[in-house]
Amino acid sequence: MSKVWKLCCAAALAGCAFVAPSVASAHWPNARVSVEIVDRNEARVLPIYAHGGRRFLVGKPGNEYAIRVRNLSGERVLTVMSVDGVNVITGDTASPAQSGYVLGPYETAEIAGWRKDMSRTAAFYFTALADSYAARTGRPDNVGVIGVAVFRERPRPIAYGSIAQPLDRAESAEPSAGASKPAAPLADNAQAKSQLGTGHGRNESSYAQYTTFERASDTPNETLALYYDSYENLLAQGVPVGTPPIARYRPEPFPERGRFVPDPR
């Protein structure tokens, strides 16, 4: 049995702030969870595009985002999350056996940053590869992918909760031959200079506490992956991303009307 955390954070409460179209969800038939990426600057769910057996989304450099996860089942699930190949809670190179967020039956939560402690996170934001948290910590090889490994709970009476610590080493096991494996990065070294990654942004309040969760198996029941990059890069790779995204804010030629030109400050 592994310890888990109960999530009492602003990210979970923020799930009520946006209405998410179902077409933008990343989930498979009979999946236990759905995953959406919310652009926090523009208050919208990012569209997801299918191509070559993978799912893609367009990130806008500088914009903060959150991972919205919905539990579609009537039982608790553990969701181990990674961004750019890094666990979002511990900062370790990601493995399904590590810490994750636990969702109650039909619960929705938004994870908006790297967990710094039991009360703070550092915001996710789209940025150049070199500025990404993974690259700045010497791990650039898997930049450009968001992953969620989902575990069912072993049936037993248990209190409500929302984040999990890793399995003890004795409980961990190597993935079976049929288990999902990390996918290769989208861009090769020649493209990586302009590839998007996820930065380590501003501090925000996000409260959590420990609870308990016993996984029904050592390997995930399902693994979801979303690949992201700039519009130009995805288009160059043949991803059908459609027309360029329209900027939410545009400069105005006449924002104010004054009588004469004032002195500069």
C-alpha cells in the first residue's frame, strides 16, 4: 500500500471556471479518465488533433496552462502525471510507479503547475525548449509531451483522497511486454531549437494533504499521451491543425484620444 495525498488546491476548484467541449477531450472508448489542456490566459480548452495514432495540441508561447483530468468512473483512480518526461509532483524523471493525484468518483481536477510543497505550485507555461524545466534540469529528450498513467484502486473500504506517493521499491515492477512505453520526442535535434516545452513559472497557492491508496496492479490500467508544439512546427509535421489560431487580444490603433502629445515619462 502506498501513501497518497488529498488535493485541496486552487487548481481543483478552478475546474468550475471553464466549460469544456467534449470534442476537445483526450480519452479512448471505455477509458476511466478524460484529459483536457486549458489555456489559462485565454480561458479556453485547447483543441486536440489526431494524427498518426497520436493526439496533438497547439501551445502558444508564454501562455500558462492547466491539465484538466476527469474521472469518468464510479471508483477512485490514481493519475500519475508527467510533463516533458518529468513527474509533476516530485520533479523526478517520470515513471508510472511514482506519485500522482487521486480523483474520487466522477471528480474533476485541474493541475496547473509543478508541486513545490504541500501549499504551492509553480505554474506551467509554454516556452522555448531551452527555457523548459526539463531542459534546465538536464533532461530535454522528452520535451513536448504530457502523460497521464491511470491506476484503479484495489477494492477495500478507504477514505476520500486526491494525490499519491510512489510505490515502495518492493512493490514496484518492470512494465510487462504489453505495457505502454514512453513515446519518442516529436522533433529531431535539428528541429529542437524551435520546439515548445513547459516552463517553471510563478508560484501559486495549491494545498494538498496525504491520504492512502492501494493500486490494483503495478502497471497502469491505461496511459494517455498528448503531444504539443507550436502551430508552425505541428503543421510542418503534417498534423492537421487547420487555420492559424486567432490572437485573443489585438493592438488598437487608437486606444485613447488625447488633445496633444504629452512628454514621455
